[in-house]
Amino acid sequence: MSRIGKKPIEIPAGVTVSVSDGLITVKGPKGTLQQPYKTDISVEVKDGKVFFSRPSDSKEHRALHGLYRALVANMVKGVTTGYKLEMELVGVGYKASNQGNLIELSLGYSHSVYFMVPPEIKVSTAMEKGKNPSIVLEGIDKQLIGHVAAEIRRLRKPEPYKGKGIKFVDEVIRRKAGKTSAKK
């Protein structure tokens, strides 16, 4: 059995989980999320918990068992507390500002880069003296926040020599030693 898939999901107060044929809906104080699923995996909501079970031990059923449990657990956490992801811009002259959901980035190119964030995500940027400019993404959908953050990071990935680029706040960049002068 899948260790992840076997664990039931506790449903906190104020959150409702409903299952209809092929669709799991989670409603909470922060919003509503939906997840389609394959009906091979059976989903039961009883006694304030969500249980997942699979019909066989085939490779596909084992994979989907843990996957759907993890996705629904992320949905429950998203509608109760939400998700927050912080990124920082490391580099001389790098800047970030936003107007609503439109982010304007100066990343060392000859032009500014504009990035439109989906309306489900709240964006804020900060530029404090003595600190790197930062971008904060907040929302209820963990998958969407991760995707948007990856797209922003892709605009200027951190490079291994000086560490310049867009990185996550808690990310550690593996650094390389540069060229050394030849000994004569």
C-alpha cells in the first residue's frame, strides 16, 4: 500500500469536501478549488476525514493513489491557510515593481520585462534599501503559484559564478570557482 495514500486527510472546521463523479471540490474560508480524478480510485468522505483506496496494486493505481491524496491535502491546506512564495532578485540594477497583477522587471537586459500574473494570485513587490528586491506571490492553489514562480524564475535563472538572477528566498545556489590565474 502507498504510505501517503493510506493516510486520511483531516478536514478542519469551516471546510467542506464534496465528491461527485470524477470531481473533488474543496470549499473553505479562502475560496473553492476543484480537482478532477480518475474514478478507478475511490474517494470517501466520512467522520470529518477523506479516505482514498485503490482497486488493485497495478503501477498506475499505486501512482494515482498517493497523487490524489497529496493533491487534495494541498487543496485543504490552500483553502484554510493559503500559500505564500517569496522570490528575490540578486544583481546590480535589478528591480521589480507591480501595477495590480502586472510585474515590471529590470533584469540587466536592454529593455524591461513585463509579466502578467493570473488573477487568482495576489502579487506584491518590495524594494528596500540595503536588501535585494523581492516578489511575493500569495494564493490558495499551490500548483498555480509554483508554476507562476517557475515562469518568473525562468526570465533570469541564477548563474553559478556570482549567483545573479531570480531565486527563491530559501534556495541555495551551488557556486563554482571562477578561473584562476596561471602560475608562472
